[in-house]
Amino acid sequence: MNSLQYKLTAACIMTMTFLLGPTACATSQQATGETTSELPRGIRWIRSHPVTIYAMCVIDTPLDTDQYQQAGLGPVMIWKTKKNIVEPVIKAGLPWHTHIRVGIQGRPRLNEELKEKWRQFFAQNPGAQGILVNDEVKGEEPLRITREGMDWLRDEYPHLLVYSNANDLAPGAREKQFLSNWEKGLKPDVLMVTLYPFLKTGQTVEAYFFNLEIIRQVGLEAGIPYWSWVQSFSGRVGFPDRLPSESDLRMQLFASLTYGFTGFGFHIYEVGDHPIIRHALISKGKPSRLYPHAEKANAEVSRLGQSLRFLRSTSVQYLPAPGATLPTGVTAWVAENTSQKIQQVGGITSSDGLLGQFTDDHGGEYFMLTNLAQGPEMSAKEGEVTFHVKFADGAAALYRLNRYTGKSEKVMNAGDRELAVTLPGGTGDLFKWGDAAFAGL
């Protein structure tokens, strides 16, 4: 989707859904099977907007909005409301999210002066889509102060997504309770969590899949969508000193999709002479080696996300390579734990995989198969794996949502029992049983 299409789509859907009311959004109702008013606020927002993939913009140099969009990014995350970020975004007519601090780090608590300041900012800068309040906030009093600000913003701007961001989690029985309490304390429209999985050593943080599963569980139990930050930087002291490879980036995006995530924030977009962060998508005004990989991957994610916005994750199983150690917090795949249509997944020799299952509002069944092969210097091509999936007798016809075209295509006839799926490193495909009508298309 080009920038003009994105702006027209977003503007049309926002107008129909929030100004004319749910009956004006017939396409959304047809895809979901529910009227807009029956859905939670966050899910309504997700389903009425293009897939959200943004990048955090903080550097005080003029933002090149053409270059930003070329990376496959949609809205802009205005992390700091600096003139050199805000003015180019508004001039280009791009949608945007922003980060607001209230009652922390020396900022005042919610008061009339602050309310008026926010009113003026939103009135003077059209195109707002969402507000992230108090990054990585924790502690009883800071959570209460944050909730106060979020509640006011929700009442004042009912068409905007209002949310916060939580720290990543360490494996342990208390972590799910922590995130669940965090969600209950803030009641965000979407659950967003920091996840930076790649280490200087070349390893992936062992708790990464634990985090994905816990976020999934808490989001589903709360009935809200869930998003994550994507590692798109390398740093110095205190930050991972490793700019992700092509396969690294794809694994973050497609593994998250397999768990049911519906939005992503790239941390960070651009860096200059930063004391901590060394490289990003744009480094000192020039695209880094990660930029072209983001451009390709984000386009594919956006196409799959057209449908995934309308699906609910029902299970995720891990497909370990022979002799591989299961990461903490994952469930190993066995035929008994998944749809009986799938009896065997072969071809897993040197890399692991993921199998996620979904349903839509009409009971349609889907699954996503993802190749987890990734490494510090590994390209998507180098990590390519062919999975051989065997099905039960009487399996229905199978359709795939093409990552390159965004169109549904038939890949297996009813009654066939085998399918070969070749996937680049870190990449996944979305399939639907029975018919070509993917929800959301």
C-alpha cells in the first residue's frame, strides 16, 4: 500500500466508524460477524485501521517522510514533540501516535494546564491515531497517576487509541501475574511490551518466546489486542550491541504474528551521535543495512495483517529441530495438541518452527507456519527451510494468503494429504481451511 492509499484508507475508515457510526462500516461488520459496538474499544480500533507498523522518532533533525514511508512504515511515532519531527509529519499528511509523560520524571500530574496544553497540540496537529502514556511505568502510585491521565484522554478523544508500554519479563511464575496486574491497573486499549531479543554474543534471549506467550495469554484474557516493540538498533552500555540481520528482523515480526500480535513499533528509527544507541534504521541520515530488509518484511507483514487483525489466536506450538532444547515457556507440538487435520510437520532439520492456530468470528479455521531460522549474519535466503506437512484423510481444501500480493490462493485440493511449504529464514505463511474468504479482505 503506498502512502496515498494508506492515508485515504485510514481517513475513510476513521470517518465511517467514528463519525457516521457502526452501520456505515458494512465491510467491517461483514468480516467480523459482529456490529462495531459489540467489540471492545481496542479491537474496534485495530479492525478499523490498516495494520500499525511505526518507528520511534526522537532525533531533532528534519524527518524525511518519504524515506520513512519507503521503509514500509505507516503512522509515525512522535516520541518527542520536536518541530523537526512534527512539522514534516503534518505537512505530509501522515497519521501519527505520540508519547506523553504525566506525573513521572519531573512532569506534572494531570491538571487543567496540562489538559489545555494537550488540547492545543492535538487541535493544531491533525492526523492523531494513538497516545502512549508513560513508557515502562511500574509501581502502584505511578500506575495510578498514569491511569488517571489515560482515562481523561479516552474521554476527551474517544476515536484515539490510548495505551502504555510494559517492561519485558523474566521467566517465572510471578511474571504473568505482574503483567496481568499491570493491564488491570491501566486498562490500556492495546497491550504493548518491550522486547529486544538479540544479544551481542549472537544468541537470542532465552525468555523471548516466554514473553510472547505471556503477552498473548494476558491480552486474550483481557480481550484486548497486543503489540510489541521490535529491536531495530544496536547500542552501547546497557543496550544490545547487535543490529539485527534480515533473518533476525523477520523472526521477530513473523513469530509475533504467529502468536497473534497485530501491531509493531520499531525502536528506533534514526540515530545521530547518540551516547547509547549506535545504529538504527537510519544512522546519521543514511539507511543502515537493516533498512532494505525492513522495507521488504514490513510490506509482507502488512499484507498478512489485513486478515490477522480479524482473527483470534487459539493455540501456539513450538516445532523443535532434532536435539534442540525447548525454550522456556513454550509448548512442543504434537498432533494431539493441534487440529487433527495436521498429523505431521516434517523438514525441521536444522531450525525450529512455530505453528499458530486462529479462528475468525464465523468459526473459520486458520493456521500460521513460521520458520524460526535466524542468526547474526544470516540472510532470509540462507535460512530457507521447506516444511512437509501431512494431513488427515478428508482434509478440506487449503488456501494461503500470499505475502507478496495480499491475495488468497488455493494451495491444496480437498482430500489431498501433503503440502510442501518453503519459507525464508524468520518468515511465516498464513493458511485458511475450506474457502478463500480470509477475514478482513
